[in-house]
Amino acid sequence: MQLSFDEDSFVVAETVTSNADGSTTVTNVASRTDGNIAHTIATTTSADGNTRTTEFDTNGDGVVDRKRTEVLVVNGDGSVTETIDDYDGSGTILTRRQVTDTSTDGLTVTVSRDVDGSGVYDQIETRVTGADGSLTLTVTDLNDDGSTDSSETAVTSADGLSKTLTVDSTGDGVVNATRTTITTVAVDGTRTETKTDYAGDGVTAAHRIKTVVTITNPDGSGKTVNTDLDGDGTTDITNISAILDNADG
């Protein structure tokens, strides 16, 4: 048994038990200064490491208040599926589910979330890494019938200096808004970030509705922000800020 202190200053006693089926149970019991139990967390991991069950007694009364199961499956094609289920204390009523599917090459990850345990997915998140190192992240919110409520797609370059965000706010498959963020770094370290908002899916001057250009000094001590409020290509507001070191420190 090991003793430690958690972030609430409770004394935590950890006990590791090897079970007959090859699984391992780690039990952490947190106690108050008066010796009463504050909470208990018991985690059992299967012999192959692919299944983990955690039981939470959140108030130390000896009754399990919630339960989580985590199951990892390697599919026939080499892809991996991880399912995380949260239950009430009885372990029979599902309160939340998250399923993560990772492709064989690791370049495509799909996360499906049922946030209320209804048995219907509320959100699908897909992350795809391109051959050029770019990352495409798509988050789709779903209606109760599984149809699309809204979606956002962000494409970020491998170096992180270029990002394009498109938004379908109504779920009809039509892009309603686009934002591009382009960052350049000069030889002297000056950093310029240009953030432009467009109407629809076009990125031409005709679609432009707002631009914000932020120029940051190499040492981060100064910043200039130029804002074009109506997208006409003319700066409407300039804000200059600086951090000054006083003589007295």
C-alpha cells in the first residue's frame, strides 16, 4: 500500500490487487484528516490491457455513484476502436458514450459522441492528416433523428501558419461563412497575423466582410492591430499597444 496526498489535501491510500483472472485492480481511498473516507476510486484492468472498468464512490459512503468502462478493440483491418461508456452507480443506465475509430495508418480519427446516453450520437468529429502534413478537422452536430444540425471544418497547414475555417450553420450542406487566418514570420521575428471573414464559401474581395491584421514585435513587447470593419480594404481602426519596463523594475 502506498500513501500520498491529492489536490484536496486528502490522504490517499493506494492498494494494488492481482486477481485470479489475470486482471489488476487499483483502489485509491482518500481520507479526511478525521479519518473518514472522502471518496474511493477502484479501477480494474484486464490481463490483456484492452478493458478497463472504473467505479467511483464520490462521497465515501461505500456506494458506487458512477461507473466507466473503456474497451479497446483491434479490428481485422488493423484499425482500432475505443469505446468509453459512462453509467450510473448501478452500471445499467448509460449516461454518456464516446467511440473513437482510428484508421490502420493512424491518419484518420473519428470520434462519435452520445453526450446524454440516449443511444443516438449528438456529435461526430473527424480528424484527417493529409500527405502534406495538413490537418482537416470537421465537427458535425446532429439532430435527434441523425440529420445534420450544423458543421464546421478547419483545415490547418502542416506548419500551423495557415488555417481556413468554413461553417455550415444550418446543416443544409451550404457554407454560410468562411474565415482564413494567415500568419507570416519575418526574418527579424516580427509576426503578422491576417484574419479575414467572408460571406459564404468565397474568399474574394467581393465576399470579404472584415479583416484584422495583428503585427507583433519580435520580443512580444509591442503589438499593432489594424481592423477593416466592413471589408472594403481600408483600415478603419488602428490600435497600438506596448509593454514598457520601468526604471525601477
